[in-house]
Amino acid sequence: MLRKAIISAGLCLSLLLLWFAAYNYRQAGPIAEENLRGLALTLSAAIDRLAVHDPSLADLAKFRPPDIAYFAMIDRHGIYRFHSNPDLIGTSSGDDDLKRGFPGAAPTEERVTLGTGERAFQFTTPLYLPSETLVLRLTLHTYRADSVIRRARLNTALLLGMLGVVWVLIAVLLRSARREELMQREMTRQESLARLGVMGAMLAHEIRNPLAGIKGFAQVIEKRPAEPRNSGFAQSIVAEACRLENLVTELLCYASSEPPAKDAFDLGEVTNHVAAMLSDEALQLGVDVSIQAAQEVRVWGNRDRIEQVLLNLGKNALQAMPEGGTLRWSVGSSGKSAVASVEDSGAGIAGHDLPRVFEPFFTTKARGTGLGLALCRKIAEEHQGKIQLTSKPDEGTKVTLTLPLDRSGTVHGSGR
Amino acid sequence: MCKDRVIFFMLLTLCLNFLAAGSACAGFGFGGDNLGKSGLDFSKGYDVNTVTTVSGSVLTSPRTEENGNVFVDIKTGAGVVTLSVGKRSEWERKELQLRPNDQVSAKGSHAQGKDGKTYLMVQKLDNRSSGGQAVLRNERGGPAWMGVNSGGMTGSPGGGMMRGGGRMMR
């Protein structure tokens, strides 16, 4: 939440800075034009004064401020009466627009490209001399005035560059924080696993052995009860002892840190085997079972453990459909991974429970241990695979197990 | 994780690319075309409107820069002016020696580049120290290295000679 707020604030600030940079850049052009216009008006006034004081216009030849590219005075016939290049005085300006209509009182201005390739600012204004009216064409260099545009461009580029760098840094920091968070989560999980391991060992020693004795004696009593009603009690003791034994076994398995022995095997074949094991139970519950399995989806792992995962998933699916439904098994491959999925049409899992389903000891069943899915995830991760669960209440649940394919594995499609 | 890394590097590459583009822009907009950092057309450009004569002392020996053109800096009363004396081959053919501190006089079309320097596209150059002289363009700016009939002599715009205020931009 805090991270999202910081990113949103950063985005808002970036947008504000971008708007500021764009605004600043857009304002630079008109400011440069205004500077050039002011300069042109000042120079026009100076030229006007010189022309009034010296009707021969000879003094104008010495008037060469550095900002002027050239200037000229043209009469009604389009002849240069004065030009900063003296060779052109008396020649035709060749300006057809001027011949068609002498400009009015309002000066005009535009950016032009000179024959040299230079971009210049051209200012044209009527010049009212005592004897006649001429047109003053003043062309200015723009380098100094355009410094505003260059500075704005530089500032914009620097601002955008800095924004880019800041966002890259933010991305790096966020990524590091995310990795650290994941690492800490993993460390916490490993620590809890270690604690479970110690507890499991203790359970094995302190509970399992006495439990075996209790179970054995109860079985004896069940077969030869002193009183007929004791047979039922003994049955209950045996059933509860079996459940406790199962819990201890799962706990030991979950807490075990011993790496499983691995070999290549066909995931489709294991799935078929598990489906066959559960077929009687499915039949009793009125569940329709379908299998869609590709042939020879060979994975690298421990066959027994994967079978245990699929068995757990299958049992969970059947338990979710006490009044019948549909159970779909599918096995295939995607890229470098084998994918097995178990889909039921049962009661589904409530949205708020979904994030916790793989946590140890979390269960929604009255007599569940809460270790089944946790164990499935542990086994999947031991095989460099992953397990994902999607569910919608009253629609069903789909669990997908992804495992790395055996390097020599092949896939051929078939369905049943 | 691998996908994240690819996205991160793509993002980084984009940012670096953007920064590189930004740096180019930060160079006051130079270098965006094939005219070099001055933005002037030294090969064919000339404008009779801006023709002037400058005099001064040579600061540097001739050097070849933008698009094989030869340049010489001279110090005048109004500051440093860079003379553009045409293509290297044509300049060598003229056999006009210019050494630092030589007093020269040059006539040509002056222009201000995007780099802020003042250039003169020389039509005629006179080395008053050695007495040598070179005509590099015709009177209307047609460069000698573009052929005899180049420039305004035939009325074609080959020399880039401009009258009437240049090409309008808008």
C-alpha cells in the first residue's frame, strides 16, 4: 500500500515536472521572437534616424552592428536604394511581392533561410523619409536571441534525463526490496520448517511408538472383546490411532530435509495410476472421472513423492464433492515444463481462504490435518516445480502442478 | 525472475538510449543534419546579400573540417572570423600559402553558424603578406569546385546564391 502510494506520488511529481519542462520549452520560442522583434525595432529606429539625417544614405554604409546579417532599403519599383552589400545598390531586388503591393504601416517578420544555410530573422517595415517612403528589410542573426531556446532545450533534456535516472533507480530499489522481501519470507518458512523438523523428530520418538502399542492392543481387543460393546470402542480407538499415525507421518514427511532420490518417469502413467487408485472412492461418491493425458510426458523427480502429491490432490478433490460431480485429470507440457492438473466441480474455496491454503496446519475440514497442500507445495518445490490453485465458491477448484521436463522427454497427444 | 531481469535491462537500455538522445539535444541542436555543427552549407551555399570584405591576421593554418572543406581562422577588428576556402582539393590546387600572422583580406558571404561562430564563404582571398591571391568562387558565388558554369552564371541555383532575402521558412 505504502509502495503504491510512493509510486503514485512519484508519477504525479514526474508528470508535473514533465508539464513544467514542456511549458518552459514552449515559452522559449515566443520569448526569442520577442527579443528579435525588440532588437529589430531598435535597429530600425537607428537606421531611420541615420537616413533622415543623411538623405544620400552614405552614412548607413558604416552602420554594421554584429547582429545584422544584412539590411537594405527598397523603393516602390523594387530597386535597392541602399544595401549593406554596396555591389547591389541600384539593382533590382527581384522581390515580386514588393512590386505587387508596397507594404502598409504594419511591419512584418518571419524566419528565413539564407543562401548560406543560415536561419535568420527578417523584419520588413516601411521607412518614411522626408522625400519618399522606402521599405526597410532588416535581416538579423538569431544565435544570441535563440540562446533562450537552447537553454530551454538543454534544461528539458537534463530534466528528462534526470527523471529517467531517478525512475531507473526507483525500479532498482523496488526490485531489491521485493527480492529481500521474498528472501525473508523464504527464510521464515525455512525456520518454521526447521522447528517442525525438531518437533517431528520428537513426535516420532515420543508419540509414534506408544501409538503403535495402543493401536495393536486396540486391534486385539477389537477381535476378542470381553464384552460385545467393547468391540465398537476398540474400533474407534484403532481409527483414531490410525489418524494420529497418519498425522505424524505427514508431519515427518513435511519436516524432512532429506533430498529425494530422483529418476526420469512418465507423469501421465503416474496420473493414470493415481486415478485408478481413487476410482472406487469416486464411484461411491458418484463422481465422473475423466483423464486427458499426453503420452510420454517424462519428468525428472521422485516418482513416489509426485504420486503422493497427485494422490493428495485427488483426495482433496473427491472430498470437495460429497454429493457427486466431475473430476478432470489432465497431463501435458508447456515449454520446458510438464503440467498436471486436477479440476473438480465441488464446493470451491472462499476467496479469503485462498492465500492460506498452502500454509501448514491451515484447514477448512473438520478432521483435516492441514498438512496435505503444504506437503504438496514442498514436494513441488523440491523438484524445482510449482503448484498453483484457483478456485471459485460453488464452481470448483483447479490445482496445477508444474514440473521440469526430463531433458530427453517427448510428448505425443492422446485423450481418453 | 528471468523475465523480470529482461524487462529491467530493456528499461535500462531505453533510458540510456533516451539519455544519449538527450545529450545530443543538449548540444544546442547541433549535429542533427549533414551540414555539420555549424548548420551552414559550405559546399554550395552563398548569399550575395551578405557579401562583405574582412581583413585581419591569420590565427591558424588551414584545416579540413566539415565535409572536406578547408577553414582558416583570422582575427579581425570585429573578432575572429572563420574563412571557408572550399574543398581541400580545390584549395590545394590554388597553391596559396597561408601562415599564422599573415595579413589577409577576404571577400565573401558572411554567415553565423549554429555554433555561434562567424564564417565567411570566401569568394576572393588576398594574402597581403605574401602577395598571393586566389579566386575561389565567381562574383555570384558559384564555387569553382562545382564546375565552370556553376552558380548564378547560368541562372541556375547551383551556387546556392540567394537574392531577395533567402528562402522563407513559413
